[in-house]
Amino acid sequence: MSQTYLSLTVELPEEASEAVQDLLHESGALGLEVRDREAPLMPGVRGPNPGEAIIIGYFDERDTAESARDEVASSFPEAKLTLDEQPQQDWSNEWKSLIKSVHVGRLWVGPPWDKANAPAGTVQLVIEPKMAFGTGDHPTTSLCLAAVDAYMAEHPGAAVLDVGTGTGVLAIAAKKLGAGRTVATDNDPISVELAQENQTENGTPDIEVSGKELTQVEGTFDLVLANILANTLIELAPLIVAKTKDRLVLAGVLSHQRADVEAAYRNLGLTVLTGATQGEWVRIDLQR
């Protein structure tokens, strides 16, 4: 394998995304990264324009990458194409440079390599990002951390459920701020494993982390958190509401998706509170 990798970036209308992904796979891409308006992006990563998607194919041979570029250009003349070459050793360092620590209320959340910079007197969470979403610095996570901090300040000992926990950051934050029973679930086995690792790293072994479906989680919770995608929030609304005793916090929602998500939960009897926004992302707060 050469000492460089090549990335072919394709920007085009979102409805053509799947077809381009198939073409890149068939053209020899080693892996794909897909960015669209429905999925949260890692911090520092450029998102697509409205109505568009960005698909990045990775190659280890220039001939293969150039052939793929020509195939895409021929099949999708409207696509904007960029072929870049970077040293392989930049993978890890560039990835780490995108992960920043955040200070939200009483909480400091950051990666292991930035722990020395945590301010004194903060409740510190060390989160290893790896392959799961939720490092603290993405707007959706920051918005939820603020909600956790505020709720736990007023309700010490509250029972907390984190749906789609990712790295486990929200559940760990709640536990460190004085939560009672704390449960974290995710349908991705990699996320469950990473959340358990972060749970150990942060000294919160009594969080119940698992891949259980919501129907398998016993009881109801004072605070329920769900930082996932809008369409999944709507799909899971009846199950999430069934677990909510008092407050529900939803995130992973873009401003244009807000009305649909709110309606799904209002129709199940919850009251929409003020919530919060950060850029194009919104946090929806609801009360039973």
C-alpha cells in the first residue's frame, strides 16, 4: 500500500446519494463517509448545502481513484468533484484535532489528551470518542449537557434514562451530578462497548449500560434524554413517552424538523417547554 490515501469528495443533490455510494463501492472505494442533513456531524466537519449530500470515497491507489472520479463525472454531470491526497499518518492526528473539550455549567467534557486543561472545580468527564457519536463538543451534545446540569441541580437523586447513549456522555454526566438510577441504551454494539469503557474510565460503574430495547427497560424515569435523529425520535415517540415520568429532552433535531418532532410528542400528551438552540440545531424540552 502506498504512503498516501486519496479521498474523492462528491457533492450533489441528496436524492442521488445512494446511487453514488453504490458506484463508488463498485469502483473500488475502501470506505465511504456520507454527510447529509439528517445526520449529526462530527465537530469541525463541513456539512452539505441544503438539499445536497456529501459522499467521500477513500482509495489507496491513484489510478483507481481517478477512474472512480471519471465514472461519477460521467454518470452525474451535476456533481462537484474533488480529489485530494494526504499522508496516511494524518488520519489519527487530524481526527484528534477535531475533538475539542467543552465547559457547560458545572461540567467539563473532553478527550483524554486534553484532561490536563480541565478547569479546577469542574465536574470532569473524560470521553474517548473512537467510533461512537457524543464527545461533548457537538451542538446537540452541548445542548443536552446544559439540560442535564440544570435538571440535576434542581432534582438531586433523579432517575435518568439516556436513549441512544453513544459514548455514554449524557448518562455519565447525570450520574456525576448526583443522579440516582441511571440507565443508558444503544442499539449499536460498538457504542455500548465504548460507553461501558467510558463508564469505567469516569468511575461510574453503577450505570446500567446495555443494548436493550426500550420495551425491555424496567420502570419510568424522572429525566429521559434522547439525542438521536429526528425521524427516529418520531418513530420511537410512544416508547420514549412511556418511559418519561417528568422531563423529556430531545436533540439531534435541525430547525426545519422541529415542528414535526414536537407534534409527535404533543400528540402523546406532553407539554412543549422553551428548549434551546445552537446554530441550526434545536433542543426540545417536554414535560409530562
